[in-house]
Amino acid sequence: ANHLDYLGVEVAWVTGPWFLSIFTNVLPWESVLRVWDVLLFDGNRVMLFRTALALLEFY
């Protein structure tokens, strides 16, 4: 996030499309299905934010 701040990029600009597509535009299909399983079966919305944080760390 510090690097994005340095570049003047808002985190929402990067993560917004991820949340709107529920990660279909950024993750492999197998990973998308796992995120959806946790979201729909467990009702765990925190998983969405953890996934976004992991992607930010990865990039």
C-alpha cells in the first residue's frame, strides 16, 4: 500500500474491479471457486478482504 501511495494510486482503483467481479478477472478459475465456496457456504465475507490483501502483497 505504501508503494501505491507513493505512486498516487488509490487502493480502491485496484481492488474495486476485484470485488465487483468477485475475483474472476484476476484469479485462476480453481482459486475463484475456492473463494466462492468459502463465501457462499460459510458466509465468510472476511475471506474476500483477505484474498484482496494477499493479491496486493503478491503484486
